[in-house]
Amino acid sequence: MYARASVTTAAALLAITALVLPGTATASPDRAAAPAAGAAPGAVPAAKGAGSPLVIAHRGASAYAPENTLEAVEAADDLGIDWVENDVQRTKDGRLVVIHDDNLRRTTDVETLYPDRAPWKVKDFTAAEIARLDAGSWFGGRWAGARVPTLTRYLRALEANRQKLLLEIKAPELYPGIEKEILQVLREEGWLDRDHVRRRLVIQSFSADSVRAVHERRPDVTTGFLGTPAVADLPSYAAFTDQINPTHTSLTADYVAAAHRLKGAHGKPLTVSTWTVNDAAGAVRVAGFGVDGIITNNPDVVRDAVG
């Protein structure tokens, strides 16, 4: 269940503790900084030891605004959070939209607008039909009218804020070829240039095949595998990914250390970003394991705990 604290109150905490990103200055200066000379692909986030864990806003700052909406992007920006995670799926007519569930019931009013279209799968609706849905009222009345954004609109919002993206390919088995289409939209929006690829973009999935497909098409892009493979299997993942991103409940210090001992697809030590940690005690716990990133609905809480 999400906390419903106001973004305004949470943003005030920014004056108390600034987020220190691995290998960078604080969040705001980092947005304006140029790419480091000679920076190598796969260096986002930096390996353990370079600083405090990176704080990544899960589906945007989803404790404070409806998940995966542009409003959640802005909430993260208001908190001074650079990195935002999202989920991408495909509509019936081939458009890419940002939404977590493979159906529209939980986070929109689809049952009201389209009562005869059960089970309301994303893949069974056109982009125009999805654009009509209210994706905010379920979270609270003040968010009424928020929409399910297209990936294009989402990227433009991040770009306007100079934010960075951890993009999850959601349920790729439902959308054959979606990796190519995501890369096409990223290219069209300027997200596959040197700056974005080296500093501002990671693509991840629970599907090893999907992560491998991205790596084969764009070997320069930093990739992540969502899950906790056995330590003995980590070398096979390191051939096509740069990050191993497990749930915090499956994590130990020994596991993180085992990942760090291996070099990923870009010749850098594998990094570990864990999810979804929403309280200070949990953040301190996983930071103690040596994780490189913490994915959280409450990025201000985590930042203040480990920054």
C-alpha cells in the first residue's frame, strides 16, 4: 500500500539530505553535467565503492502520484530524483505505452468506459482507446484525469527534466518483437545518442531472452536482468547484461559480492540494484549488503536513509 504524503512535504526533505550519485556530484549538478571523457558503456550506475547507492523512483515517485504517469515523473523531479523506472507494453495497434499490469483494470477506469471488453488486456485496446482512460482517480481525487502515457510522451517528460530512465520491458512474451520497437522509439527521441546511452539509460526485463535481444541489437546499451539467478549461473548472464537486479527479500551480502566479482557485458563489474525498498530500515539493510542501486516508491525516504 502506498503512503499518501504530499509531494510538497516530501520535497522539503531535499534541503536536509542531497542525493549523492555514484561517481557524480549531487543530483542537480549531475543533470547539467557533460558525459565524462572516455566514459565506457555499462558504467551506469557505477560499481560498488563509488558512493552511496543510486536511488531509483519505482514507476516514478509512486508513493506520491499514480504510478507510471507523467505526474509520477514530475513528483520524482520535485524530490530531486534523477533516475526513474517504468514499464513498457504494446497496444493493439502497435503503440508503446507506459503501464505495469498487462490489463487495465487496477489503475484505470476501463471497466466503466468499456464494460464489455473483459479481461481488459492492454494488447486488446488501441492507443486511442487507452488515451481516454483516467489513470489517476484510483490513487486519489486530486489525480483525476491523469493518463496512461505513450513511451514517446514519457521520454519527452524525462528529457525536459534531464532525468534518467531504467526502462523495463514488461511481459515481452506477449509482444513479440517489442525490443526492436522500443529501440526504435528511443532512437527517434534521441535516447540512443552517446550521452543517453552512457549516462542516462538502462533497459531491463525479467526475461533473459528479452535482455539478450536488446544486447544483440544495441550492444552499447546498458542492460539489466530482473531476478536472482543462482550464483553458479551468473557468468552466463554476465555475457549479455551489466546488472543483476533482484528483489530485496532474496538478497544477501554474499550474493552481492558474488555479482561484483564478475564482469558484465561491457567489461565492468556487474552491478546490483534491488527492489522494492520503501522504508529507511530496509534501505540501510540493503545498503549494508553493498548494493549499487535501490528501486523504491519512496525515493525521498530511501535517499535520506542512505545518502
